[in-house]
Amino acid sequence: MSRAIAVLRPEPGNRITAAAIEGRGRTALRLPLFETRPLAWTMPDPLAFDALILTSANAVRLAGEALGGLRGLPVYAVGEATASAARRAHFDVVAVGGAGAAALIEQAHTAGVRRALHLAGRERTLEAGGIIAQILPVYASEALPVAPADIAALAGTVALIQSARAGERLAEIAQDRGAIMLAAVSHAAAAGAGNGWRAVAVAPRPETEALIDTAIALSD
């Protein structure tokens, strides 16, 4: 019998990912560990930058109408989900990174980017320096309380780990790590969860579809 796949990401991504899992004939356990909310931010001078770095679709979804003032900047995005959100917001996506944020930054540098603006979450992994001239937090992720029954339901599942912070949060609440398998979107996300899990596998690309494939392989 296949293991259920636990989806831990915030809404609305949680229900979208869960629906994709169920569309593959698998059972999804919906358990958001965070909720996202927009932050107030001030538009910088777009002429001060030569590119826009996006590592999460949340930055596009929660930035608000002011985001339109940055549409003249070419976008470097981590993952196809982030790139798709940027395209829907009428940005010119010139590169989609398939190996994480650090690799994308190197790709942008090779392409000639020297002063990039990074629209980010308040909780993030990248910091200013190198080609990242400024980081502008436009959303925050707040931890949600988790009921004891929901924590217990994680036993026997394959949990999707889509950020290092999600891995850290799961490690905090898990009652028995040895009863849970992890499918992580990146090595950094897996590292955030620490050790002691029944099994850990990292998706070959930082994309939801590849992560689901990895989880299904573990669940069988």
C-alpha cells in the first residue's frame, strides 16, 4: 500500500499541490505549516538595477500592484512555478534556474547582470552581496499552530519539504522522525530538516512536478 504524501506548504500552493498528487491517484495529507501575508514595501528606482531575481511565486503573488513598476527588468527565476507566476504578471523571464538560488545567481552573473534586485520573503536564504544590490522583502511566512492529531497523522507519510524553513518546522513538531520519509525540493531544504528520518530523497529539479515524482517513488 502506498504511503500518503503530506503537503506542508502554505495556501494557496498547498491545495494546488495536493490536487496534483490526487490527480496522480495518490492520497494527499493537507497540513500547511505556515501562512503567508504581504508586507508593506517601497518601490525602489528601477533604473538602479539591471535584473530582478525571484526565488518564490509568493513574491509575485503578494507584492501587490506596485510590482508593475518593475516590469522593465528582466527576470531570473528559480523553478518553473516562479517563472510562470512572473510571466502571468507580464514580466520578461530570461532564465529559469533548475538547480537552486545559488546556481541561478551564478547564471545571472555569467549573463552580465551586475546590480540585481531580489524580491523576497522576510525569511530567506539569499543575502545582499555580489550581483545582488538590494533585497526587498515583500511577504512574510508565519508559523501556524499544529494540532496533536495532525502531528500524529504524519507518521507513515512521505512529507514534501519545499524550503529549509519547512524542514526545520517539521523537525520541531515531528513525534517520530523514523516513521516519516522526506522528499525535499533541494539539498538545502533537506539539510534544514536534519537527520533521523526513515528516508530522504532530493528532487532532481526545484520544481513541484519533480518533487511529486520523488515522493511517489518513495511512497511505493
